[in-house]
Amino acid sequence: MATELTAEELWQPFEPGVDGPWDLPAAAHLFRRAGFGADRKQLEAAVKKSPQQVVDELLDLPEPAEFLSEMQTLATAAISGGNVEPLSAWWVYRILGTPRQLLEKTVLFWHGHFATGADKVTEPQLMLTQNQLLRRLAFAGFGELVHQISKDPAMLLYLDSASNRKAHPNENYARELMELFCLGEGQYTEQDIRELARCFTGWEVRRGEYRFNRFQHDTGSRAFLGASGEFSGEQAVDVVLRQPQTAQFIVSKMLRFFVLDEPVDVVALTAPLARQFRDSGLQIRPLLRTILTSRLFFSRRSVGRRIKSPVELALGLLRCLEGTTNTVGLAKSLQQLGQGLLYPPSVKGWDGGRTWINSSTLLGRSNLMRQLITDPNTRFGRQSLPDYLSARDLREPAEMLAELQLLLFALPIPLRSRDSILSLMKPRSEAALAEGLHALCTLPEFQLC
């Protein structure tokens, strides 16, 4: 279906029964991409509504006051010791418990996009403040988000913009604002970097907050990206945002994060979406709605065409099976596997896609899942795995496997693998079911979403 449609048609709303079925597997696909996964009850509730209604709920569903209060209390406790690592575990806990999965998934996207690492910004309050900023503006205007992140103390320190002085302009933030945050490679010159950096002189951090030091600000005229004048830092950000490439760049990154890892025709494919994004004034919410309700999103070009990141791998298993675990241990394991929350590898964030998979990481992913499944702290619906499955009237291995395939897999399990796993699960003991579940988590198909 997808290969026969134009790019304009691919971004039109998915019509159940015309473009494909709106059933439990389709709903599971939506929740894996617009969040981290859903349990059976959530899927059954979803298919009683339209895909558009489900996406609107994912965008707008409020978090209960009790949940927000708990998160605030836990965040305060996490940063009280002056160490960022507990804050990483706090975010894992939040992802597991939030009813707003799409919000946390989008915060994860922006965290990778505006990557700031706690290996350099060691003050936990600053990392928490940035995390809250990304959450507050996750669905807002991209322009507002860029303006706010440009003055974010953690970002100012991470890219050395807080030491940007008129006598010695620091070019780090100017470069990354254009290359990594707004325009992409090849869309600016070295002269643009030097001139743009002058606009941000005098931007400092004092007592953990942004401060403008007018005595260190270069007030002279500058020219970059085809504009000239005595630009302030705020005006300079607007110049960058006005570039035609901005919409294309952001849409392309969202395509890879939410739809498919390796589009072969990314510019042509995203042209209608980039035009919509520009025309909306770079509003994020309608862009996400178009992506997640589109024909392309539910087509064969999308389903099973992304490699799960370590966070999606582990937290997806738990979200689908109503799981809880020791989030401190899980956060450390994710960091060891290359996706520690608040610990991106560089300002480029995570490359994603095929970079998640090699001989070393495959072993690490297998070990992570075994550790997670066999950890005594891991519970499924507050029960053991056998009790959890039995409570859902899943008593025979074949029934259990069918349910796990629906919840956890975007693609069918090969018959040979299916028979092997059924043999492992046949005793139906806790150890046997754990072994079978771990075997499922090592299959190539489980690595895809």
C-alpha cells in the first residue's frame, strides 16, 4: 500500500478498513512508538476508539495530582545527595508509572536532541531543571523550546556558553545551535559560527540560574546566515529559526525516532510534513499528531522498521507486562549498555538505529533482559510471572506465547523459535517461564519495534 502512495498521501490520516486493520496489533504498534508499550487492557480499550482519538488522549491525558506530587517528592530526594545518578533512576521510575507515555517518549527525544550530559554538568538540580523544561515544552512551539534551552543553565555549562566573553567568544553553542539543534551539517559557514557566537557573549550562570552580563556582551554589528545587525542572543536565535532548513531538519529527526530508522527518500518523504511544520509556526503538537495518525505510520514501511534502544527494550517489557523493578539497578544497567538517562555519549546524543546492534551490545542486551526478568525485585502486576499470566487465564504455554507475541513483538516469531520457546516454558514453573521469556527477548524480532 505505502509504496503506491505519494508523500502527500502517506501523511494523510490512517483509515481503518481502508488502509489496514485497526486491531490489537495495530494498537500495540502505536503504543510502542508513541510510548513504551501497553498491556492487554490498554489495547482492548484503544481499539474501541479511533486511532485519532487514542493519539489525542496520548497527547492530552493529564497526569493525576497525586502522581505529580509523588514525582516532585522523589525528585527532591534524588537530588538531595548532590549526585546525578539517583535522578536517572527517578526518570526510569517516572517512565514506568506515568499515564502520559507520549510525553515521556518525547522528552526522551528532546533529551537526545538537546543532549546535555551529567558527566560534565554534575549539579543534579541543573539536570533536573532541564529535564523539567523539556517536559514542560515537549509539545509546545519549537521556537520557544530553542529559546528556553539556549538560556538553560545546564546547557550553558555543558557547551561552555557560560564562559562566552566579548574579548574571547566561545563558539561551541553557536556551532551546535546550527549543526545539531536547528539546521544540520553543511547549512552554515565557519564565519557564521564566529559571528553568531558574538551574539551570545555575556550569557552566564550565576547561583544556578541564567544571567545576562551586559558588560561582557559584544554590541557590535554582525552578519550570519544572510542577516546582519546588532543582534542580541534572542534575536540571533530567531534568525536561525527562520532558516528554511529548520523545519526539514526537525521533521527528519522525528521521522527516524517515531517512524523508521533508515528512510531512503527522507527529503521527498518529509517535504509535506516540513511544509506543515513551517506553516504552523513550528508547533510540535500538531506535527506529532500528523505523524502518529498517518498512513505511513501504520504501514509496512513503519511496523518493525526501528531497532529498539536499550530504554525501549527494557522499559517496554515492563510497561507491556505491568512490571516494576529496582529502578536504581535498571538505570545503572542502561548506562552500561550505552543509554544512561541524563548521560548521553556526547552533544550529538545517541545515533540510534543500527548503532544499537553489534556483537557486544547483543550480549549486553541479552544480559540486561535476563537480569531484569530474574531480579527478585521485578514483579508483574505485583505478582510473580506465573501468577500474573494465570490471573489472565493464560495457563498453557501456547496461550502464554500468543499473548506475549501480541504485547511484545512487532513482527511474527519464526516457527522454529516458537517451538523451542514452548519447550522451555512447558514445565510452567517460575524458572521455566522466566527462561522462556528471556529466550523471547533474545530473538532478533524482539529487537525491532
